[in-house]
Amino acid sequence: MYNKVEICGVNTSTLKVLSESEKMRLLKLMHQGDKGARDQLVNGNLRLVLSVIQRFTQRGENLDDLFQVGCIGLIKAIDNFDITLNVRFSTYAVPMIIGEIRRYLRDNNSIRISRSMRDIAYKAMQLKERLTSEKLRDPTIEEIAEKMELPKEDVVLALESIVDPVSLYEPVYSDGGDTIYVMDQVGDRNDDKNWLDEIALKEAIRNLNDREKRILFLRFFKGMTQIEVSTEIGISQAQVSRLEKAALDHIKKQI
């Protein structure tokens, strides 16, 4: 339905879509100084911007604002695209558009982050990309902090400050109806107030098989995540999720 709505006063169903050959032709003309070619490139890629902002529609942001920000990313992609590389324009433009939108969302987050902290975070991300290219692996926080000549704690805090909040009920994996949520991957560290201790259902737990008991022990007494448990006992995370759910359902029935 996204190509039938009106955004920023533009009827999106009438937007033109350029072929890859047309894009390359216009890009060459633009590099030769043809300003009209640049305008055609912008207008001919507005649907690309539209397709990208669909990824952000669940955030409650104004679509007109996201569309305009996405257009800024598109223009940057047009101006910086290297026509000598054997790369499709959309392959280059989409990350540019997404990056511009994410930058806008971070800067307009309701949780205000200081400019200095954002600057540290952006520099750390740029440095991480450069080090990844050089070392052919993800650099450690220590390596990034050392290059920036900052304490490791400052770099970690800055990077975490620009991460968008995620709901504990956000689904991260689904296998045949057994959905794993963010909360399933968070260790439970409620100390001696753990709910298994409080309800004290020794009989119900005794009726579980050994693997179910071990899963509950690792999850709720050791505070492990489902991923850690799956590694510990040698089964998939989806299996851990199913077995944990079955064991808890059994205990609840015994109550």
C-alpha cells in the first residue's frame, strides 16, 4: 500500500522508477555537470526512499519527516556514488538512507544524550569500521578505546547511549510457533527472591526429567540466558525454549 499514499504532498503512486541503466546514464551526465540529470536521479529514486522508511513505521514517527530525512540520505548517495565501481546504485544508496534516518532518530530521541557523548559514539563506530577493514575482524572495545585514548568505560557508555530502547517482548526468533523474545535471552538474577524459591514446589520439580531440571536450574538459579544454556547442554536455543516452557507449564499445573 505504500505506493498509494501521499507523503510530503507527493502522490507516491505517480513516482517514476528508473532502471539501473538509466541511473548510470544520469550519473555520468551529472558528473559532467548536468544539473538536470541530478534532479532526475533524485525524483527517480524517491520510491527507494519510500521503501526504506517502511522499516521505521512502527516507531510512531511522522512519515513526512522520515521521508524528508531519507531524501537527504539519497542526495548524499547520489553526490558521493563512484560510477567507476561495479556496484548497483541502490546497493550503495540504501545504507546511506538508513544511516541518515537512524542518525535523525538518535538525535531526536526522547532520552536526551549530550552532544559530547554522541560524538564519542560516532567516532567509535567509524573507528570500528576502519579497524574491522584493517584487521578483518571486529575490534575489541579495548582496542577502540586505546586508539581513541579514552577509558574503556567511556566508550562503552557512549555506544550504549545511542542504542534505541528495545521492548522485552520484542520477538527475536520463531520456530514452528515457539517464539523467543528478548526477555528469554536476559539472565534472571533476582538473587534469593527467585520465584522458584518462593513457591517452593519441590514435588512438582521432582517430577520433571533430568534435562528439564537442569535447564531450570541453569536459567533461574545460575541466571544464564537461553543461549548460554543451549551451549552448556548441547541443544538448540529453540529446544531450550520449548523444554523450559513445558517444564514451567507442568509446575503451574501442579500449583
